[in-house]
Amino acid sequence: MCVRSVFYILFSCAIFSGCSQEPKKVAANNAPKADAVKAPFKYQKMIEVAPGQYYDVMSWGRGAGKESVYMILHSDSSNQKFTTTTGDLDGAITDVYNSDMDMDGNPEILIQAKGTDSINFTHIYAYEFKGSNAQKLDFPKLQSSKKNYRGDDKFYISEGKLIREFPSYTSSGSDGKLTGGKYKFEYSLQGNELAINTLVKDSTQMEKPEPAKTVKKTEEKPKVTKSTKKKKVVAKKRRRRRR
């Protein structure tokens, strides 16, 4: 057998063996996951309120403690202006909201954080931004409902207003139990102050209606008029005549 024949035989065997093998499965090209926030940063969220208007909300701090600092980076890319707003943070940021409660075109940035106290009260850090100026807004404190509050807040934006809901407890202490009711509030911006309006009050704490008072009816004596007196006198005279 010549060398050329041997070469053709080996070449044909290689082609046959290659066709008989199953094609290898190609691993799926999974999309890369977003990078987690790296130390010393603990939280980051970007909010775009308008084209070219960005607000990056971040928190940072090293150590085992939960206390840290928040930072709001405002990027006005259209006018190439960049400002920074910072403040002390009690607890950890759980969410950030954007609204325009007074509808004046100036956005409000609201930072929600879970406090470090024993019942994890919610703290809200609110700012209204007018151009490159940031004005801090005092968040109203709970009044009558404070005795039934133990956290578990739920916040959301509805029709431009900040809505707050939380379940009602028998007391604000560690022994407080759920009553089955809830509170619901609406926050609005009036001038430079945040106002609170109660939408739903704990139904289990509603005052019971007073029982209806019963009034005893007294029989009224018939009124005696001159005509009735005359009738009585005439009747007496007739009876006498008959006798």
C-alpha cells in the first residue's frame, strides 16, 4: 500500500470520527451582576427627577456600629453643576423617595432609615432642592398615635403625597400586642413645612357611641277653656230640669 493511500485512509477516519461526536454545549453567557456597594459605603440609590437632573443618595461609615453618615450628590449635567448635601444618619437606609408635594417644580428627596432604638423606629430625612440649594425639612412627629406605635412602617408616594401606614399595638413597649387595626397618614408640603393629615385611625380605638337617653312621657292634662266651662254649666242645668 502506497503512502498516499494510507494518508487518505487516515484523513477519512478523522473526518468520520469528528462527525460522529456530539457538539459540545456552550455555557450560557449570563449577564454580569451589579457590583455590591463596597466599604466604607453601605447604601447607594440613584434617582433621576428630570433629564440631566440626578440625585445619588449614599451612606457610609466604618466600624461595627449602625450609625453612619448620609450624602446626597446632586448632578446637574445640563449646567455642569454638582453639589453635595450630608448629614448624620441614625440607623440604616431602607429606601429613598422622590416627590413634589407642593407642585412648585422643586423636587423633594426623602430618606427612610430604620433607627437603632429597641423597636426600630423609622426616621425620615427630608430635603427640598431649589436649583443647587438644599433646604432641610423637619419631619412631623407622631402625637396621639405614638402610644400605639412600634415601627413596621410602610411608605409610598400616591398622587404626589407621601403616605405612611403602620399597624397598631396595645402599647409602645416591648409587651405591646397587635390590635388588628392600623394608622394611615398623608404628608404634604405647605410653604417650607411638612404637614401631616390623618387618613385612617385605628378602628379598635374608636370611641363607642353614647347610649340614647330615654325620656319618660308624662300624661298631659287637658286644658280647660271658657267654652268647656260653659258647656259644663249648661249640662248641669239640663240634668236639674230633668229631675
